[in-house]
Amino acid sequence: MDDLQVLILPGWQGSGPEHWQSRWEQRHGFTRVQQDDWLWPRRGDWMTQLEEAVLSRRGPLLLAAHSLGCQLVAAWAAHSRHTDRVAGVLLVAPPDVERDDMPPNVYSWRPIVRRRLPFAAVAVVSSNDAYCAPERAAGMAHDWGARLVEVGAAGHINADSGLGDWAQGLELLRQVGMAGGLSPTITPW
């Protein structure tokens, strides 16, 4: 995307080299928001890192969130006074952190923040995501005011899903930018 700034928001444990987020970062020059602790993520700490990343750039920004990064966007947007710098967000595979079988590492993310997001949003969900039942993902998307896109049986929509550079996701990011009033273009490679 030519002149747009895109912040990559990985989930718990970060995104490895074959993850679509890492591939987008390498191929398109998007910026990953680094966290101090990827293994024991604390919501407040992650929100602070996102706030600093947003404030260090001129808008408009697009956010590309995966897994716990989706919960980060919802929590940050509910508290930040700088959400006007964000034109839109792509929320991919939001996890249900309120499930009983979630690891204790993510307990600090309870309860899920369910306020409507103040910017354009698209939520991408899978029918067989091990971290969130489709109906729970649809409920979060509804509460966040996000357009729901179901991609079928794609697991957690990560490197294990075999998406490669995930052109469909990049197109959805472009669309959310347009919904946010931007005119992003994707440069062919």
C-alpha cells in the first residue's frame, strides 16, 4: 500500500517468519508493534505499546491485528483519546479469552472489551478456529461493529493455515481502508 502506514499487531507469542503478518511486514514495509513480553502478555502493557506506536506516526493508520492483537485493538480503542488517527482495522481470528481452557497467560485479557470500535473494521473468522467458536467470533464482530468475513475451515488463520502472503487478507485490509475514507492501492509485485 503506497503511502499508508500499517501497524501489524501480532497475538500471543508473536508471529513467526511464515505468518502472513511477518510476510506483509517484509514485503510491504508495514511496522510491527513490538511488545515487551510475548509469552505473558499484560493488557495494560500491550495497550501502552500500541498507544506509543500510534502517537509516533502521523495518521491515518491502518491496523492489521491477529488473534490477541484483536483483543488489543478493542481494549485500546475503549481507552485511547487518539483513535481518530486510525482509519480502520483488520481483525483476524479473534480468540475467546473467556473460555475455560485458555492458558493462564491470557487471563489478564478478561473480560473481553465489547464496545463498538470508532473506526472501520473487518473481522475475519474461521469455522474451525481452535481458539474461538464461530458464534463467539461473530458476536465479538457484531459488538465491535465490524463487518464479518467467514473464510471457511482455515484454522487460526496463521502460518499453519498455509496462507503464504495471503492476498485475500491484503485485499480486505485495502477495503477497510476505503471504508475508513482512504484510497489505498496495492502495488503489484
